[in-house]
Amino acid sequence: MANKFTFRMLDSNRQPVEPDDEITNPLSIRLEFNESIPRTQDKKKQGDKKEEECFKPVKDNIPDFVAGETPYFEKYGVYAVTKQKILVISAGEKSTGLLLENNYVTLIFSSLKPVLSQPFPIRVRVVRVSECANPDNEYLGGLTYTVLIEWTDNYEFGVFEKKYNPGILVQSQCDNLILSGNPPNTDPGSIKALKPDGAKILPSNFLGHDAKDTSLVAQSEIVVAVVDTGLAYKQQKQDTNINASYIDSNGRDRHFQIADIWPFPSHGDRLAGNKIGYCSVTPYLRACSNDNQDAKYRNNPNYQALKNLSRNVILNTPYDDNRYRVDSKDKGKHGSLISAIINQKGCAPVLPVKSFDFAGTGTLFDLLCALNYVLACKKAGMPVKIINLSFEGRINPDGFKLLKKKFKSLWKNKIWVVAAAGNEGKELKFDHFLTGALPGGNEIYNIFPACFSGIFNNVITVTDVSKTLTLHKEEDEQSGAFLTDALENEIRSEINNRVNLEGLFWHFKYHFNGNYSSSFVNAAVISPYGSPSNGDLLHGTSFAAAYFSASLAKYLRTNYAVPGNTPWDWDARQDVIDKITHPDLMLRNLVRNNALLDE
């Protein structure tokens, strides 16, 4: 606390107070502190940087598929792509037809929306088979794949029961859920949580690459997989080299460090020559398809950059096309920012995995494919020890079963998972889907992957806090210890002419920009964070998770630490967290063990 602090003044809605604003109620004022805010920065610009957060919806992101609320979860904020289903299929003889992409198969279907009394045959199309098989022993019955099917008949949701369909290995199946941060208030999926007025999401400018160039590959004993919007680069020479560099906050040209990817088998050998990462976004693959059912993707103006690329090029290119425009300036590149933080602060190469599209939309199927890819890299011998998941989504019990199996495989493979807590600023709870996720109140239920920290000891959920001072009529000894004489004088000189401080006292506390929980949130990181590319101020649990992943990677470079031998053995996880954080009682037990990472 003895360091030099800088601050900005906020009103009761956490909006910056400008020099010409009239202050009528001093008790509504709070000061937000940060040691790294340059004093020369314009305060208005500082206040405008809060929009970078976890994946959340915005109304101008119109999906290229029809979304609906899943059966039995109306008003619970669980959305899915209609007329699609995720199945787990055995590679055995009976399942051959379901493992051929663009193949049409007749299955027995029970409609749930609308509800019909008797099952009946329906013709389905195999849209996609996961490029990487499900991990060994994730399902009984040998080699299995995760498959996405689709139908055109007028039934939004339904079930393909195993007893009627011998090709389906297990009853584990799910609607293709849309991962979005704050349903049911608006349309599915964008990383723009606090969208500034006039912001416009831009179409994909996806840049395909055949991955011949490996000049960016970094050898390391620690690899951090980043499942996000991808990694930005520029084409250097046609089909030979890429320039994945950016100007850092010190004005220097800096290159991304990408992990050395080891060869591994894939379905149909579609990932042969995979060198710089993976793209699991299914709509992108449909945009380059000639099938009649994919015409709406191929002809969509958002996907024109993809229509002339090959399927293999898209799969093997994790290009970050996430961008939006504010005041004629392009912003975004969420995944690139996450990767840059981990490169710079953790001194570790990243494994870029693009699972979210240009607008931040992601689906459960694409996430399952992405996690299968990370697990395949690990099985091939790559030292993937951390996976960063800077997003939040709501799922239903069927989605929970599928995703839980995948997270159990991550635990079995001794991979630490760092998850964002989400940015609602509410208490995070998991009640096994008994409570609806309705807006209002101070609690938020069943947010994943954040809530997996209460189930698996390799999952570390991270939130975002800010140092703040608020005015009160009563004195607080702890707050007084925070205010040095120099800081007290600086505050008074800044606002003394605008606020009457007589008889008032400053109280120090942490403001939770993200969700909190003594059960599910394992650590807090102090924001705002300086952007790794231009020094702009960043808030949100997306970036808190990235900073924690970086600190964990730095720790693992010189220390051996793996998750416990049983999913509920919490000691190993807590030992690692204790090594890179310190307890701070001012977190008020809203974070497990009051663990704070002060970056």
C-alpha cells in the first residue's frame, strides 16, 4: 500500500466524473485506484475502456442460424440453435453413416417442441464430425466422435433415443447450445459486454493460411492453450510467411510466440500439417461448402472472406477476426489480447484455438471440438499445462453432462484450467439447474466454465476487482491505514474545490467488477490492466483470467505442480494459488481464502 497511487473519480453508476460535472451528493462519489494509470492520460478515455469483457450478447449481432430457448428452460436464459443436435457416435460398424459429413441418415425422433406423443422417422444431415476423437475412456465402447446433425423438418427440438437408433453409442446428447454471457436479455453471443454507443460489429476478415511458415514457433516446457477468438496476423508473402506481430505498450514491435505443435491423427486426416493452431467455428466451414443447405452461410455478407477458402485451410487457421468499430476506429481482437498478456507476463507460448467467431458467438459443439483438439495435442506429447477460458455461458443439464465429461478428461490429463468468473458483479452459485437464471437480485446461477471449480480441482475461477474509496460519515481504521498523508493531500487538492469533505471520511474497499463466491471463485486480480498492445485500460474477468494464467505459467516454469489425484482433492490447487497470490481480508470472504493477485 505504500506505492504511488493514481485514481479517477466515479459517480454512483461507476461513470467518470468530468471536470465540469456538478457534484450535489458527496456520498455518491467513489475513487478508483490503480498504480499503473499514467497521469498524462485523458480521464474520459480511461472511463471509456470498460467495454472489454467476457463473451456477452449485443442486439446488433444477428446470428446466421435460428436460436430458440431450449425445452423446459424457457425464461432460464438457455439458448440453442434450432433443428440441431450433438451426438456421441461410436466408430463401430453400425455408426458408419453418422461419421460421414454431408451424409443423410434416417433416425427415429421424439419431438419436444412441439411435443408429439409418438416417435417417428426423420431425415437428418451430418453437418460435421469432430476432427479429433473424444479422449480414450471418456465414453465406453472404444473410439468415439462428437457429431453435429441437422434436419429441415418443422420441429425445433427433440431427442434421438438410443433404443431406437443403434448407431448412437450413448444417450448423452444435447441441443447445440449458444454460449453467451448474459441471456435472456438479448440476442446470442458477443464479447462486447458494455457496448459503447455507435459501436458496430464488423464482418469477418478471416485470413486463411496454409501453415508452411513456422518462424513464430517457440520451444518451451510450458504451453498455454487459449480457447478464444484466435490470433491476429498479417500475410507476409502469399502462402509462405505470416507476420504475427503488434506494437506493444512501449512502442516496440513484438511477435506472438506460438507453441510448437506436434503431429497427431485426425478424422479424415483433416489436420495434417497443423502448425499454428485450430479453428473450430462450424459456420465458417459451412461458408465454403457447396451443399444447398449451406447456401445461407455461403451467401451471407458476414462470411465473404471465407467462401473461397478450403475447409482444411479454415480448420488449420486460428485467425482472430473479432473486431468492431467505434468512432471510425477498429477495436476488438479479444483472443489476441489474451494471448499477448500470456506471452508478455507469463513468458510462455500459446496454443491458439479459435472457438468464437468474428462477433464473439460460440456454440457448445464448437467448444467440445476445441477441447478435443487441446486434449489431442496433449496426448501427442505437447507440454500443454494450462488452458485459458476467458468466456462465460449458460447451459442446461444435457449440456452439463457432455461438458463435465470433457472437463474430467482435462483433469485426468493434469491440465490446469483458468476460467473467467463472468462480469455481472453477482454471487456465483450452482444449484444443479433447480433455479432459473432470471435477471434481478444479487445471485447468478449455473454459469460455466466458472462453476466447474466446485467440481474439479484443476479449475481455477478468477474474478476482477478495483481498489476504491467511498465517502462515509463514520471513520474506519482500516481505510485510514490506506490513506497516506501524501495521498490524502493529493485527493484534497484534486477535488477540494468541488466537494465539501468536512465531517466525511474515506472508506477503502474492493469493488467487484466480476462475479464473486467463496465457493466457486478462487482468486481475484486487481484492475484496470494496461493493454499489452497500446496501454489502453482494460477491465473484466477475461483479462483477469489471462493475468492469472500468465502468473501460473511463470510459476510452473520452475515449480512442479499438478492437480490432485481425485477431482475433489482441493489441497494441490490451493497450494498453487497460495504461491502466486496473497490473502487480503478486504475481499471480505467473497473470494475463496481471500486470494488476491496484485498485478
